[in-house]
Amino acid sequence: FVLKNAPGSLDYLLWLVQRLERNRRVSALVVDDSSSARAYAAALLELYGYTVVEAADGDAALAALEADSTIRLAVVDQEMPGMQGIELARRMRSVRTRDRLAVIGVSGNEDPGLVAHFLKNGANDFLRKPFSREEFFCRVSQNIDQLELIGSLQDLATRDFLTGLPNRRHFLEQSERMLAKLLSEGEAITVAMLDIDHFKHINDTWGHDAGDQALRAIAAAVAGHARPQDLVARFGGEEFCMLVPGLARDEAHAYFEGLRHRIDTLQIMVNEEEVRVTVSIGITMATPQDSLSRLLCEADRCLYLAKAAGRDRVQP
Ligand code: GH3
Ligand code: MG
Ligand code: MG
Ligand code: MG
Ligand code: MG
């Protein structure tokens, strides 16, 4: 960064402000038995805007990690009484995967095998003590940059670009897992397919951009209706899919009737004109040995019945 943006230039200052703003949202955990080493690393991190959590040993570090899900970076000293840094890195990795936590090992030990040992046990990087402020900052920000890149790639892979809802692939992966868990717990499960009525007419009358706008409004209504435990997705062009746990048959019906009504009464403005849309919803409940493919098939069949019966309805 120093090469790209000369310190003192306006570009550099703007970059620095953005960077500090981002870092404020990142919590970093410093683990070292030496209070002066801890204070040094913590002061550097704070200088660059990070929120710092300190731990004096491995157990305290694991407890901090468990208590605070916003920790994205751990700086881990090797030589500590009790649990050593490498063992701590291994245990951190077993509770936080590489897409959620970067671990940087630090040690003054000259042992030539140490770095590889740290990396093999889950560390992303290593710094030899004493390290310069510049090297520390470069390593830390590269690791955080990498986490952010992974995050945005995950987002691209799992979200639908137009509506921001989870995409079909993400739904299929998550719902397989949710279904297995809920069935084993004997929990009620409803699967729903929702399709916009005469959507082609909206595109034909008001244009494709208006169609996109309507799709986004309906997606927002679906997301707004969903509870935290519900899974929703844009399943295809103008079709949405939902997996809703914990509702008995009549409750599920009322829930989707509520969603249908919510969409019926949406006011979507296109060129100062109000566009009204309705949706048809097919719903089905899981049986004890059910499979996702059968549930989706059955919800789709109910959706077809809803269309045939005149649309704008919930069809169990
Ligand atoms: P029905 O009530 O039977 O569902 O009628 P329909 O017109 O909704 O059904 P049809 O399947 O014939 O048309 C769906 C339309 O949705 C066709 C397609 O152009 C449109 N569509 C799919 N994805 C998008 C999108 O991302 N944006 C826009 N604007 N339109 C889309
Ligand atoms: Mg030490
Ligand atoms: Mg259709
Ligand atoms: Mg349709
Ligand atoms: Mg359709």
C-alpha cells in the first residue's frame, strides 16, 4: 500500500480512513503470557483501529473465542505455560474454520521446524519476535483482506444477485441439513413453492426493469415475513421456495395466507403508477421419513393446483 499510495497524499489519507473504519468492525484476539508483549501487539492493533481482546493463556483464549463471534483474527504466542501456541492454534481451528478466523503464530524461538509446525496446526501465518510495526501491520491486514475476499466470494456463491435472497444452490444445501435435523427431532416441517401470478404480463406491460423491481419488492416481502428459523430462497426466475419449521398444519396455512395477503397488498410504484401483483403458493408438510426432493415435488404439484384453481391462493 505504501508503494501504491504515497503517505501524505490525499489518496493515502482516504484509503487510511476507509481502512480504519473497516478495522473498527474487526475484533482481534492477542494471546501471550507476557503482559508487555501482549500490550505491544494490542497497542499496534488499536493504532490501526482494531477492537482488541486480550488473553494470557490458551484456556482464556478459547473462552474468549467462544464468547465473541466477532473475533476474526488471533495473534498467538508459542511459549506459554500450560497450553502452547501450536496446540492452541489447533484447537482454535477445530472451532473456527479458515473462512472465519485468521491465526498468526508468534515466537522468538529459533527452532527451524517451528513455523511449519504452526502452519500445519491451523495457523495462517507466522511472525518472528521481535517484529517490526510495519511487518506486523502488513501481515495482519493481508490476513483480514483474505477473510473479506472469502466472505465476498461466499456471498456471490450463495446469494441471488437481483434480490439478495439465498439462491437455489444455497437453499438445497441448507435445507437438506435442516430437514435431517428437524426430522430427527420430530419437528413439524412445511415446504412451500411460491410463484408470481401472470408475471409475464407485468414484464410485457411495464417492461423488464419494472418486472425486476416487482421481483425485488416481493423478495423483500418474503424475507420480511420469514422468521429467523425459516429458510427462504429465490428458487428460479419468479419462483421462491421456503422451508418453515415448527408449525402445525393450520398454523402453516395461516402463516402462508398471511404472506399471500402481504404480497397482495404491496404497493409497487413504477413510473408513478401502482402495480399490483398476486402470488400462488403450494405448501406441503413433511412425513417422518421424508426426502427433500419429494417435498419440493409435492409443493410444486400443489402450486400447479393453485394456478389451475384461479391463482392468488395457498394450496395445501
Ligand atoms: P403464471 O401465473 O402461470 O405463473 O404466469 P407467468 O406469466 O408468471 O408464468 P411464466 O412462467 O409464463 O412467466 C414467467 C416470467 O418471468 C417469464 C420470465 O421472462 C420472467 N422472469 C423470470 N426471471 C425474471 C427476472 O429476473 N426479471 C424479470 N423482469 N422477469 C423475469
Ligand atoms: Mg510467551
Ligand atoms: Mg409459470
Ligand atoms: Mg408465474
Ligand atoms: Mg414460474
